[in-house]
Amino acid sequence: MNHALSRRALVAGTTLAALAAGSRTAEAGTASETPWVPVPVPAQVPVTEYQVPVAGGGSLWCWDTGGDGEAVVLLHPGSGSGESWPYQQPVLAAAGLRVIGYSRRGAYGSVAGTKAQADTASGDLDTLADHLGLGRFHLSGSAAGGPVAIDYALAHEDRLLSLTVSGSIMGIMDAEYEELTSVLQPDPFGDLPVDFRELGPSYRGGDRDGVAAWLAINSRARTADAFAQSLAHTITWSALETLILPVQLITGDADLYSPPSVMRLNAEHLRDVETHVVREAGHNPHWEQPAAWNRLLLHFLRRHRTS
């Protein structure tokens, strides 16, 4: 396959249309004829909380449902933190999984430490996995958690049972891809309200209390000492092609960062991949359409469990 994609082909949609024609993408979510019904946050199961020390004087706030089931680690969006998973924590635990969420350096509850001495974000994840005594585990990264999850897979693929990346531009550094994402996010995109950028219009109009709860988590997400962490690898399409583990890509049909066509473009560079579009969701389908998102994740994990 020719991966030398021109800006004209990418932006005009000819390449994306070709990908769509052969797509295995499945859709999930609320049927369009169904009125929007807000989903209340379910009761949470008990967890154990930790502060996991990491290099450079930092520490990661972590919660862990425990148990003997296979572990799934949830990597939060840049607009969120370890608090971003109230719709997932009890559902995944009820399915018999050991559910783990944490805040990366400088996010809610965590301590950034010294930037010059800090490890990479994926290195921190490996430290956390060792601290919690994890063997092989499932990893799910949403939005800005996606590049960290991919970086971890590139470094420690043998430690993962499966990889899910949701609503993420995936940190890909190929020039053609970076040009495409710049077209999707033109100035003054970054100056728009965060809920407009990250939540789909159906959700913003249909669940004002849910938007307020999401914004409250966002308001606590970044601490004063936060800094951007580096990755251990340069993520490129050719790097994705080296992965052999099962990968699931999910995006919302109203995601302004990674619309379905871009998700399918990236899927073309993964060996063992399935793709899903969550209807009536933006950049945070795990929050906007949790029933559909949880169903996709659980189905994928069950098919890739060790026994």
C-alpha cells in the first residue's frame, strides 16, 4: 500500500473515502430516533488508593478496585485525570476485572516532581505496573492518554494483553498526518471553550448536569506544577505497523480531533485492529455514551483474555 499521502488527498477526502469503502468499522450508541436520556453516574465500588513514587520526586495518585481478575489500566484524557472514570469503574469491576485508574504527573492528586529528572509518561506507567504487581494487563488510553498507551505498547508489548485507544489523534508524527490534524484544528480552535472542543453537540444539549460534572473534573485536572512529559518513542505509521497485539480503536461520530475517517486511516497501519464509531459522541465517548463505550471495551477484553 502506498503510504505517501499528499495534503490534497488527505484534505479533499479521496484517501479517506477509499478507506471508508473497505472499512470494518462498526457503530454503537444511541439510535438517532431515541430522545436523549441523561445517564446518572452509578454507585462506585470500594477502591484502594495509592501514591506511587516515580523518578524525580513525583508521585502518581492511583486507585485500584483489586480482586483476582485480569487488570485493565485506564489512561485519562488531557482534559481529565484519574477522576474521569466513574461510568467505567463499577461496570468493569462487576465484570470481574481489576480496574485501575491514575493521574499522570501534574494531574489531579499527583505530584509532578522535577521535569529534568522525570521519566517518560510510559516509563511512569511501567513503574506503576510494577508497584501494583501487575503481570500482563489490558490498557485503554483516551484522547491524550492514547499516545502514552501506544508508547507503552511500543516499549512493553509483551506485557499487554490488549490495547484500546479511544478518541485520540494517537501522537502520530508523520508530516502528512500532522498537516491533516492542523487542518482539523485551525486557529483559533485551541481558544474555544473546552466543552465545545471535547463534547459532542448532542451531549452538550442533552445532559447539562453531565456537562457540569465533566467540567468540574476538568477544572481540577491540572495542578500548578504540571509539565508536558516526553514519550520514549517517536510514534509514526511505520512504528504502528510493528505492533502485533490486538488493538481496538474507538471514536465518536462528532469527534473534532479524530473523526471516524481519521481513525480508519490510522487503522490501516495496524496488523490486528478493529474499529468502532460511537454515535452521538464527541472526543469523550466513554463519558458521553458510557453504555455503548463500556460494551465495546468489555466485549474486546473478553475476547482477548488469557483464559
